[in-house]
Amino acid sequence: MTHPDTGSFERMASGQCFMPGVNEEVRAEHQRGFRLVKELNELQNTDHERAKEILRALLSPESEIPGLHAPLNLEFGRNVTVGRGVFINFGATILAQARVTLGDRVMLGPNCSLITVGHPVNDHEMRADGWEIAKPITIGENTWFGANVTVLPGVTIGEDCVVGANTLVTTDIPDKSLVLGSPGRVVRKLEG
């Protein structure tokens, strides 16, 4: 039998292993989010005022409202905080079982993925049972992503960075870095 706290928001966001779908509050929030994302995507970028209302209901209360080209794939938007002047392009995927923070003027190119969640690597029984673990992602201000960038759990990307198309970011990136490749590596420091 699974302990009732094994799927709580607190446990999910704390970096501990958790069991998705066993906590009623988490399940209800998950479904609420899916309904709102479906409605947002069905607008097909034609009703910006309604899109803003939906984003206000989806994102954390501290969040600004980003510029967005739907479709958007988003889980647990209440864990996402967006700064001023952020733009999210077509096809973004944000799995926010842990906190996701996008600093001011972050730009995400088409089909970028911010993935806070994974499965326990060293325990095959926990993986088989469906346990998950989440770690936060932080993107510093003035950072730009090309198309198809993927950021994995626990990564912090500094300010004023450029992350090239198709880059897989698996480790922290310092400020003012140009990052390319899979896995992503700093190829040079940026001026200014």
C-alpha cells in the first residue's frame, strides 16, 4: 500500500521520489491544468485576451504573462514562474513537477522542452512501480533558446546565454555562454 503523502505537491517539488496520481489534490490540479491547456490550444492563437486569462489561471501567481504561440504542452503550470518580456514559441513542452523559473526576456524557440521530472535511475523496482523524481529548472534573464532545445531536471542556465538549436542541456551553464551540442557544452563566452 502506498503512503498517502507519497504523491503530495510538497514531496513532488522537494526533490524526493514521489508516486504520481495517488494524491487527490495533485490529480485534481493535473486535470484542471489539462483542461485549461486544451482550451488555450483550441484558441489557435486567435483570441489573445482569453489566452491571457487562461495563462493567469495556469501559471504561478507571481508570474507575468508571456508572449506565446500555441500549441503549448504544460503540466503543473502553478510551478512555473515567468518574468517580464518572455516569449514561448510553438510546440513548447514544460513538465513542471518541480519549479520552473524563466527570467525576464527569456525567449524559447519552437519545440523547446523543459523537463523537471525523471525516474529513479539506480532502482529498477521503483522505476517499474512508476516512481518519479523532480528537480527545478532555472533560466536566467536575457537567455535565448534556438529550436528544439531540451533542458533536463535540476539544470540552471545563467543570464545572457544563447543555447543553439537541438542542444540537450544536462548540466548547469554559467552566465554569458554560447551553448551547443548534445550534450550541450559551452563553446565560448559571449561579450557584453
